[in-house]
Amino acid sequence: MNAADEMATNLPGGAGTGIQARVSEFSPSNNYVGVNLGQLKYVSEPFYVRLIQEQYTNSYPWSTNSTGDDANYSPANIGQLKNVFSFDVMADPDEDGMPDWWEMVYFGTLTNASGGDCDGDGLANSAEFVAGSDPTDSDTDDDGMTDDWEVEYDLDVRDSADASEDADGDTFSNLEEYTMGTDPGEPDPVNNAAFRLNSGCGDIYFVSNQVSGSTAYGDLATMQQVSQEQAEQGSFSLYSCAGDIYTADSGFHASSTDTYTTIYRESAMFTSSSGAALVLIIDSYKDAPPGPGEYMGGLLLYRAHLLGTPIVYRTNDATAQITVISENEFTWSVDLDYAGGVVEIRVPWSVFTVVGVPLLDIDEEETDSALCLGCGCSNCAADITVKARPSVETGHLEVVVMDGNDLIAEIYDDNCFGGTYHLQWDGTMTNGQPADPGTYTIDAAWTIGTNDPCTDSEEISILRVDSETVATVPADRARKTLGVGEEVTLTLEPSSLSPVTWSISGNGTLSSLTTNPITFTADDTASSGTVTATYNGHGCDVTFAVIEPTGISMQKLSESNYPPGQAGAGMYTEITMLPITVSFYSTEFLEIPGPASSVSGYFTNYTPAQLYHDPSSNWCGFGYDNVSVAQDICATPILPPPWSAGYFVWHIPWHYRMVGSSSGGTQFTVVDQEFQIWSNGTVEVRKAGASVQRSP
């Protein structure tokens, strides 16, 4: 694959027009003519324009683009060509399906899982890379359509202009299709509605062609069954379920006695004193036997209303009765006077404008009941799904988060036509600060014109795992980097939540899986562990990095006493385990014996056994501040004259282990303890940054 094809296939947003234009300039001839650096820059420049746009890099692989640079006329070599085209936009060393450069651009880390969904838009992080979308923004191009929806329907997640386009030519823009929950790739009915029919006896049929005169009616053969919820919410598409669309049967369309179905508004208009409307013809047929009798039924319209009173046709029953129950419901009662009788009811109806109180619902199943803050994902957010009955007039939909009477966040506030809105709240309050753990109220209000608003409320819990190290030193007890064996108290806030379950991936142990709070104990080796607290199906994570000791430092506390005129030096030191950014109170150390090295001068008068380092065999522990509970004595014996210059050193291995362990521990550093004497009898001892010098 050449560089242009690789970028077209693998780079988010493709190769772009600049690269294609440059490649189109290539000639199939002159393949063996040499090139200079300026020509190499010219060819590769649009490639780096795209790489810089996508933040793969922030610079060109050369110092200047000036065509007046003399270097541009120098011959280019193969190495320079390889260097310029050495980029690999698919490099993925950690093999998680996401190029590492892309992860660093958007996450600043390589730890986010490919199957995670940081922005909560339904697209996994790895799918965001394939789509070219921003994994930390549910609507990359800010066009009002979420990335997952655009990907599902083959729209461009990076082009906001497609929101106003009409892919299927049904007069609804892609954004309107998103709002209505319909397929932007299939034509949708104009102002489609739904109804429910029921019958007291006999069968119900829908008739499309039993009409008089030249009046034309809608094609009812395109009706489909929908659910009660779909009918109430208007969240259905006429073409979404082809298997349920009724087919013609000699002009009649049989129905069950209790059904929901969609009416397709084609060009069938009916002019009445109430204005233009569609007409639904209900042709009800009563077989014989049992013969004549009363026939009753009813119809309920959804997202539509009656225009006047339905009219009964094709019956000689003078007592036929139509009872209008509400703006969108009526019943009928007809006495069929012969076997096989038929009654036809013509129903003028229209999609509602502003009729009655509009429907509004915060969908409990699709709305998160909890949001975890501080989970390590910078754009974690709660999904909130609000369904408002669509209207032909604009209305005001407002969704706010409240803490009692205090406004915490305003998630959505706009003029709209209703439909299904997928909103997100990232837990940020109006002042820009994260909300405290607790239970908050989501209030939605949908107002059309001067009507009273329709409202709905749900609760959402803000969750957070608080961590506090048992060690009071260092001062940052919320830190996520721990020393080996260090303990942390974990609390899922609000602490009153129950039941809470805990789990761990990686290394470390938990004191309990069901209580709140619990204690996490770090592993005894360098590692990491992620602890998850789960409440009501929502998990909050906290990840700890565990480090081992890397060395020690010493500070002189006091000096050893020697008789006047005698040579020798010594000191008492305080030992600190490093680094001091964590606590190693769960560890203890031991110095390992060994011979002297680099023995010279005065000290050559001593035998190896006399210079051998033989420390205490007792392990020594540390406090929270990493300071040892015992002091180290670094001293020489009295060194008799005659004196001369001399030197030796102990290279002392230091081991650590966990308190309570019986192992020989793990070496973590080597500490030099140096001894030096001068011809005047002055002696100096040095160890781990501490030193003492004494003259006779």
C-alpha cells in the first residue's frame, strides 16, 4: 500500500484533497530522473499537512520550507526519502486496536480500553478511531446528531453540513430524522400518525378504494403494526419493519380485534368545514350467522386528533351512534340489519398542532440512574433520554438538574419540534465544578405555545470512589501511587448507598467485597490494580500504581565519642527509605554482609576478616514517613598510629520485605559506606549522603 492509500484508508478523515491533488500531478514517465530536496519536500508537504491536522505530529521533518534555501537544490538520497515517509498511522504497540499516537492525542494515556466508551455515545473507543470521530465528544462535529447515530446511517461524523441534508429525499433533514428517531436513508411518511382499533363483535377491515365520486384516499396498504409505547411516543418509522406491513386482500385489510397500526399520509386530503384532513375508512363486516345485531367498536388516535365527528355510511340503521370521547378518541354503535352487513365509518383527522397537553417522558430504561465521577475517563457522562410528543409547532424543551431548589446544571434548552432527545450530563455544575456525591433530580419541561408545560422528573445519583491512605504521610492522602504493601481506605460516596459490591483487576487485595468502606492493600511488588465499586449496575473505578523502594538516604544525628589524641570517627544516622512520595511503613530492611573493596594504604595492614562488614541480622521497619525505627551506627574502631593515608569501601546490598514475612527479601539498592584516613590521623566516614570527620 502506498502512502496516499494508507492515509486514505487508515487516517481519521482520510487523505484529504491536498494529497490526492499532489498525487494526480505525478507523471508515469521520468521514473529514473534524480530528485532534489526541494522536490522531496514538495511531494511530501501535503502528507504532513494532514498528519499535523490530525495531531499525529506537530512539525515537518525538515527545518524550513523556503524554496530559496540552497539546501533545496541538493540531491535527495534514499535515506531522506525513507525518513520523510516513515510515518505509520496504524502503529499500535499495545495491540488494543487503537494507534498509540491517537490514544495520546485524545486520552493522554494508553490505558483506556478499546471497548470502553468515554463519551457515552454508544461507539467503543476503537470504533471512534475507525469512524474518525472524537472519542471524548459524543457529537464530534457539533451538528446535533450523536456520532453513533451518524455512523449507523453512514453520515460523516466530521462534517456538520450533513445535518441539513436530506439523504432520502423525504423533505426531512438528517437532523430532523435523528430527532424523530427515523431512518435518514429511507423516505418517511409526512406527519405519520398511529391509531388503535377495537371491536365489540365481528371483524374490522380497512378499505382504501371503497369511495364515492372522484375523492381520493390514502393508500392504507402501507400500514404497519407498532407497539403501544411506539404509538404513544411517535418513535416509529413506517419502513422500519417490512415484515409487519399489511398486504392487500381483495381491497380489504384484516385486523385483529385489538391492534396498533400506522397511517401513511400520502396525497389523500379531505376538505371539510374543519379544514384539510386525511380520511380513514373503517369498513366493518359482520358475517352470518349469527345474523343481525348490534355492532360496537372504538378508535384511539395517537399524535393526531379528530376534525369533526366521524360519519357512518352504508347502513340503513337510523340509530347509528358516534360518541366522541375526546379530541382523539371515539366509539360507535350500529345495529346491522342483515347478515353479512357492512358499516363504513369515515374519520376526518389531522396531525395535531397544539391540542391538549403534550406528552413528555424521561425514559427510565434509557436514562442512567447514576453517574460516576473521577473514574479516570475525562469525558464520562450520564445518558439522559427525553421523549417529547412531536409537534408541527416549535416548543421549548428544557432539562435541568436540581439539588433541592438549587439549579445544578442546565443540560438542554432550545426551541424544538419534539421527538427523542439523547442528552448527556458529565456531572459538571453551572459554576464549572464537579457535583458532590449525592442524589439529584432531573426535571424536564416541554412547553408548546401558551399551554401549560408538560413535566417529568427522575433521580440520578452522583457516585465517586474516595480513597484515603492509612499513612498520614505524605500529606496527599488521595494519591493513586502507593508504596508496596500500603493500605488505602476506599469509600463509595454517598456512603449511605446499599448494596455496594467491589471487585479488583490486577494486583492487590480487598478487605471485603460487600461492605462500604473497604480497605485495599497494595501488592508486595511493583504492579497496578483497578478497584471497581458497583451500585445499581453502575461501576466506579479507581486505579493504583504500586512502586517498590528505590534507595535510601541518611542524615547524621550525632557523632561517636573517641578519647583525645586517638584516631577514629563515627556517627549515628537516621535512615529514610526512598522515594518519599509514598509510604513504605509495611516494609522492613536488612543490610547484607560482605567484604571490603578498594583497600589501600593504611588499611592494608588489616586482614580481610578484620575489614569484613558484618551488620546486624535483625530486620528493621519504618514509620509512615519512611524513617526507620532504629538508627544506623557508622563508625571505625580506634585506629592506632603510625598513621598514613588509606581508604576502603563496603558495597552493601540492601534488601526489603513485607512486615511479617519470613523471606530473605528483595534487593532494591546497594549503599556504599566509605572509610578514609589521612597521615595526620584525620578520619572520615561517609554513607548515603551523611558524613562525619574527626581529627585526633
